[in-house]
Amino acid sequence: MTSTAYKSHEYAEKPAPPESDIESALEAHEMGSTDDGTEGAEHHAPEKSRPADAERPPLTRVVTAQDWSGPDDPENPLNWSLLKKACHFWPVAFLGFAVTAASSIITPANRDLQEYFGVSRTVAILPLTLYVIGLGLGPTIAAPVSEMYGRSIVYKVTLPVCILFLVGSGLSKSFVSLCVTRILAGIAGGPVLAVGAGTNADTFLPKDRAFSSSLFIMMPFLGPGLGPIIGGFAAQYRGWQWTIWCMIIILGVAYLTCLPMHETYKKTILQKRAKKLGLKAPPGPNVFSIGYAKTLLMMTIGRPVTMIFTESIVFLFGVYNSFAFAILFSFFAAFPYTFTTVYNFNTWQNGLVFGSVGIGVIAGVAVSIICDRMIYLKRHKVAAAQGKAMLPPEERLYPGMIGAFALPIGLFWFAWTARSDVHWIVPILSGIPFALGNMALFLSSVLYLMDVYGPMNGASAMAANGLMRYTTGAVFPLFAVQMYERLGIDWATSLLGFICVVMLPIPFVFYKYGPQIRKRSRYNTA
């Protein structure tokens, strides 16, 4: 079969941009993509090499490796059946849950770690902190690996590496060994979170993506909330090592679910098609070039750091999200301290406390979906009927406004009910509004930042947000217990609540003054 093939105009479509925004930038840098989605002159055969009109085949779908053969190309993941899409979405969502649950599953064993390794209570929190740092670093390796080999290989290679390092953690005889293997396990697990979003975008059209995106974003929040429940039982009855073994079992099951998955990344699918049929493969960037490395560093580090200091929207939402994220992770140290001190809970009972956090995360997603269906989509239809292209980004902030109130409500609730004369269920239930606010605020922030900055700069804005979240999330647990010991449970939690009250106006300020603020932004595309 020859590589000279042309497509009928009936099937010509504008190629969808790569769903990884980092990859999109790298492609533009390496290949000089044109605005119409073609990659230079090689996208079509030269005019002289085309057959004469009389020799042309009928206008039917022609298999090509330069782009999809048509809008109904069966290899295009967007054309898969709903069942097949679900079989690719849920394994990735499960992986997101599993790799983040591994961060907190060890926290109920804090006392066991102190006794086994002879370290202080603060030092015993380091396995949590270092794993979270690893999760923040891991996504930086996802872009080049995904660009070279596709998305599926990232899951099938990095997850076994994560499991191997966790095996090392479970077998550790020194605290240093435990810490080193934990941060390496986090780095190996981190790419799943970055590439998973791309798989979701590969398989669902934008109009169908809101629900799946909400569920996908929920899982990395649900993992840390439910991890201590599993870890509490394991540590109570089998010792701290079994918190690791349980996590390995969960990750192993998650890994098995991803093995049957097909590739979803467009470029990799077309490259495999070209190799199979002997066609010319679509051009791609040279991932080993200096230019690629510079662009990657700019997208993952340079621009995000610049936007933190030059974009008020990125900075303020980054501070807000990272503070709420840090409180969540500080509770992995503060909750066991509180419920052991006040209610004499044992290890597995302390783990069960986090069930309310899981309920709150699910409720936060529900609130976001309801706001999307009841407010945003209705207003979008009205705007479309009036001939407006799109709603302003500020219409995405309604869930964040609700979350801004729920956060301090949950904190003050916990602060002044965690007393021996109040039943233990009352402070436990405070985790529901706190987690609801955390989840609703984050989902709202994601949508707002992407609407304001567009796919390219929006990726950098989210990278900046992630950098701030994982940094603060890793540090806060280290001084949470000391703060609770010195200020008391009531005033320590109230201090966090007062800070949330100070930040509460942020989504409201951007809702009212966002258009004026965006006009001064050099990255705004809305």
C-alpha cells in the first residue's frame, strides 16, 4: 500500500488539539503548527504526486495516518461506545484514587512509626510529607513520556515502579529508607494524575466532559480522605507495615484494571496505524532536543512561577486552594491527636473519623454539578439564543461561592464541638461541610482558570496552582500537632477558620471585578 492518499472533503475536519496543553505547546514549538490544524506541507501529498482526476478513487473514506480518516473514524476514542469509554475512564479514575490514598493511608500508624524507628511525632509525619512532595514532582515527567509513547504506557510502566518502591517502604528497617522509598513512590505515582486528565479529554467530547471531569477530579480528593480508614484497621490489628501492604494490594488491583486499556492519545494511535499499514506517520517533536527541553521547562516551571507573581487571579486562587488543601492534609495529624486526646479513640477509630471527609468530597462534586446544570448551562443557552459566543468566565464561580462559606463553617463547627461534653459524632460531622467547601472551591477554580487563560496558558495556571497546593500540603502537617498543643483544639482550628473568613470574599471579588482584572492580564484569552 502506498503512502500517497488524500481525504475526501466530506471527511475533512479540523484536527482536535492535543488534550495535554503542555504537549500542545511542545508540538507548536517543534513543528510550527498552523492555525488551521495542519502540520506544515507534509500534511498532504504534493500536488504533482496526486493522481489525475480520472484516476481518483470514489469519494469514500481513505485510511490515512496524518489525521483521522473522517468524523466517524472507528479508531478515534471520541467515537467509541459509551461502554468502551467507561471501561477506559473508571480504571484511570481508580488509579487516581489509589495513588493519592497511598499518601494518607500510613498516617494512622504514626504512633507505631515512633516506637518502631525511635523518632518523634513530628518526624514520623515525614513519610506523608515526602510522598505528597513526590506527587507534586511526578507530573513533570508525564509530558515527555506521554509524547513519546502515549498515555497507556504511562499507566502500565510508572505504576509498577510505584508499587516496587512501596514494597521497599514496607520492608524498610531504617527510617531514612522509609522516607526515600516513599518520595520515590510518590514521584512514580504522580504521572497518573497528569495523564489521566488527558485520557478523559481523549474519550469525551467537551459537551459531555463536565460530568466525567468532575468525577475524575473528585477521586484524588477522595483517596486521601478514605486512606486513613483502611490504614486505621491495618495499623490497629496488623502493624504499620500492613498499611503499606494494603496499599500495594489496592494499587495492584487498579493496575490490573488498566492492562486491557487501549491507547487514547491521537498521535500515538496514528503512529501505530502508519506502522501497521506502511503509511507515512504524522510528524512529531524531537523529545531529546534542547528546544523541547526548554519548552517543557517553560511550561512546567517557568511560566507557572511567572504567573504566580504577575497574575492576581492565579496568585489569589492559588493561595486559597493551597490553604484549603493544606488544612485537609494537616487534619491527618490533627484529627488523631484530637480524638485520641478528647475521646480516647484507638487507631482504627481515628481512621473512621475521615469517613465524613469522603462524604463531603462527594457532596462538593454534587454541588458543582448542580450549579453547572441549574445555572451555567441555562445561562449559556440564553446567551447562545442572543448570539453571544460564550458566557464570561465569572459564571463558573458559583460553586466556589458556596464552598467559601462551607469551609469556615466546617472549621468553626469542629473547633467548638470537639469537647468531652459533646458527643463524638458532632465534631466528626464537621468534616462534611469542610470537605464540601474544599471540593466545590477547587472545581470552581479549575473551570475559572481554564476559561480565563485558555488551553495553553490555563495549563500553566493549573501547574502554578498545583505547585502551591502540593508544597503547602506537604509542609502543614509537620507543625499541625504543635499548633494544636499550644493553642488548644478550639483556638487552633478557629485560627484556620478566621483565615478562611479573610479569604472568603475572593470568588465574590472576582465575580464582580473579574472583567476589569482580566483586561490587565497579559495571558487572558477570555
